[in-house]
Amino acid sequence: MGQYRLELLISSFPWWAPLFSILGITLGIWILKRYDFSYKKNFLLLVVLFIGAVVFAGWLIDVTGADNFWFKRGPMHRIMKRYIQENNIQNPMFNRQMRNNRMIQSN
């Protein structure tokens, strides 16, 4: 049972997310090195603060519930709607929200 769940986790893991995050952090570090605003500062400290700011922003978005707002009503709404419909995900809250949006739009 454990082996099956591990294989399921590995097969469904969004591998693009860590790749984009590593690419973004690398690009941010390159920009810090390239421009002269950081030449008098400790570069390692700047890198640690940059990564810490990214982690803190992610945590803050999760704690405040902004991610749920974006998935249900914001810019991610259409993407999540298509994803849920293509994968036949049963989510009563999302379906209720979709019906409410259709009723509001039809008025």
C-alpha cells in the first residue's frame, strides 16, 4: 500500500513548480550580482534575505487565504474550472460557486 501511494505521489507531483522556483531564485541571485546596488552589502546575506522573503510571502498568502480567493474568484478561477472539469473532481464548494457565478452573470 505504501509503495502504491509513493508511486502515485511521484507520478502526480507538479515537477514544473520546483524547476520554476529554482530558475526564479537563480535569476534573482544573478540580478543581485549583476547590478551595483548590492556591491557594498554582504552578498550571502542578500541571498538569504531574498529566499526568506519568497518563503515568507508564500506563507503569508497561505495563512491569509488569498490562494483560496484566487482559485475561486480571482485570476486562477478559469484555470481551476477547466482543471476540475477535465479531471472529474467532485468539489461541491467549487460547483456551488460556479452556479452562483452563472446566476450573477445571467442577471
